[in-house]
Amino acid sequence: MPTNTEIAQGTVKADGTVALTFQSPGLGQTWTGVVTVANAVGPETWRANVAGAYWGTFFGTGTFGVIQCSGGEQVSITAAGLTPGAQFQATYIFFVLPTDKAPPAFPQPVPSGSIALGGGTNITNAVWGQASTAKFAGSGSPIGVVTPSGIGDLYVDDVSPAMWQATGPANTNWVQIAAGGSIGLVLIQRQVLSAPAANVDFANIPQIYENLVLECLVASALNNVNDNLVMQLNGDAGAHYNYDYLNLSQSAGAQFFDSANATFAILGDIEASNSTNRASTLRLMIPAYRRTTFTKSYRSESGGIANLIGGGVDQQLWGEWTSTAAITDLKVFSPNANLVAGSVFSLYAET
């Protein structure tokens, strides 16, 4: 069966609203199809209406349907909270059938536990069981209601950081997700050194995630083949860090080291200035960083070539900061030299 296409265009009014309205079918006809808004760029929330009555909600550039209208009825797509003067275009692709032969159509519900958010992103591990309230992280005001079937309104607000929170009744089944992203790693901040630096500091870490992950491509300016990258948390330079690590190298084999009551936590070996144009990869993970029951444990791993001949080093480390405080600041540095320009530090959160 051939499809038909209707285009609706509109400019956002001064009050931030826009309506994209399609032509109506002729008498005796029924149109059944799907709608997209091609130039939506973020988590805009679009409301589909048929003959002025609410039909369903979709987000960003996602395809929404099925939408069905009959003779004399118009489909309109509306949104609020947009930038005045912005222009949008909606496309309605549909089949045409005689009204007496068209089967009824309804919006396709998102399966229970999978709610479309932020430009088509899905929350896949929510267990609703009944109507649930969606909020922005850090906001006490609900932005919409989601029924067990996943049908409902979610309204976008300009809140920073761009982070969704969704919860079932009595704040159970919390799920957190970056708008437009996916569950898993969420980038908090990336720092790329344009000049040598004594340290890299991640301050004001949001207290809305579960685990922290730091990915580094890093080298030191120390006049040696390798150096150490170390960490201090919440500005604590006291003797409050314990760690042990396994060192693997071609020249020395396997070695085990540990230290107690140190003033920083070692994260791993990194390349230094004698290892020309090379940098080490290092990965740090801190679980439950905002929780306050246990001391803060971490694990990390690093690797480097260290001038190739007999000097390659791989390390696996475990350590702790002996405080139970939530981590709000994470600083990494070499105790011996600056970190070189071009080093990259990416702090992520696991939801």
C-alpha cells in the first residue's frame, strides 16, 4: 500500500510555544501513520493532538505513532518552552483508507519499565507497577506522570546538569539518566591539558550518581622513564590513605607492594619524559562515592611501555581513603613533576 506525506511548519511564538498543524483527511477517509519532527535538536517534548484532543507525547527527533485521524479531523503537534523565533518542521507519513475499512489505531505504548526520555533515550531498568513520578535531578517538583504502560507526559525544563530522575512510589526504583544519553557511563567533565599542570582537580562532583570512573591518557615531565599518578579526595592531604598493588614488568616480573597511612593514594605508573611521545592509559573506579556507610575504596589499573626494552609496566591497585564522607572533589597529580600538555582526563559517573 503506498504511503502519503504531509508537511507542517511553524515558528515558535514569543511565549515559547509552537503548533505544527497538518491538513485534515477528506470526508470518508482515515489517515493512519507516524510523525517526526526533523529539526528537533534536544529533549524537546512534543504533544500530538487529534481534533484538539490529546493523543500522546514524544521527544526530540524520535518517531511517534501510530496517529490516526478521520475526515474533518486535524493532527497538530505542539510544544512549549522553546526559543522564540526557532523554526520546526513535522512530517506525517500515513496510509489512506476508507473510514469504514480502517482498523482502530492507538499510540504504541512504551513497554512497562522502558520509558522514552530525552530524545528517544530509554530507561530500561525501571519497575513501575503503578503510576510513577518523573523529576529532574536536584528538583523536588515532578515534571510529569508515567503510567505502568509507559504512556504519559514528561515535560522538559532547562535544568543543569541535564539529568533525568525517575522514580516509582515512595521514592523507590530510582533511575538516573542524562537527557539524550543512555544508562551506563555519563560524562561529568573532561579536562585536556593545554600546558603542563601540577594537578587536575574535579570539584563540585554531583551527588546524584552511584560510581565514579576516571579515564586518563597521561604522562609526567619527570626526567625518568616512568612516574606515579596519585590521588587526594576532598582536599585531604593527611595520612589517611592505604593501598596495595601488583606490579608486572618484563624486567622484574611480578612484585607486590603496599603502604599504610600515606598522604595520597597511588593510582598507577605513568610514562615520563624519557619515554618520548608516549603516554600511559589509566582507569580508576570508586564505587558508592556519595554514600557514607563505609570508607571509600577504589581500584585502578595502568599500563605503559616505559621505553620498550625491559621496562613495560602494568599495575593493578586497590586502596582506600579512610573517610566515610561523600566524595565531592577528586584531584590527581604526580608527586614528582608536572603532568604534560596533551594529557586527557575524563571523569564519568555510573548510574
